[in-house]
Amino acid sequence: MITDAHVHVGEDLIPIDGTSVDPRPKHLLDTMDENDIDKAVLFTFETTNNEYVSSVVKEYPDFLKKFYKLWDRCLPRLLLCDRQA
């Protein structure tokens, strides 16, 4: 079994190298199939959030797993704790 441990999907993704990549979930699954990748772990991106990633994983639970972004929620608490110390 081959797992891609870090992928992104989303409507607003722009590839860094300027190539044309279709960021929709269906295209990801097609690309995985073409390259014999069995599963992938989805990460959020600047333009996506946990809810979007969860909805995509619910559509394709046999192929995709989610990685939640905690930073947005934890950072204020960490800063608050640091100031109180």
C-alpha cells in the first residue's frame, strides 16, 4: 500500500511552480489512481479549512484521511498562557 502523506485540495490553490494543476478532489483521486497511490492525507491550506477537508474526506473515506489544523485555535491560548506565566 502506498500513502501520500501530504496533499492539498481546494478551489483556490495555485501551484508554486506555475504548472496547471486541478485542485478538485476528483482530480486528486484520478491522479492517485494513475500513480498507484492507495491513500492520501489531506491538509488544510491558506484558503481551505478543517470543515472543507472533513467534507472531502467524507466523500471519499476509503482513499482520503484528514489532518486537522490546530494552530489557529491553539495560538491564542498559547500566547495567553505565555503572558500569564
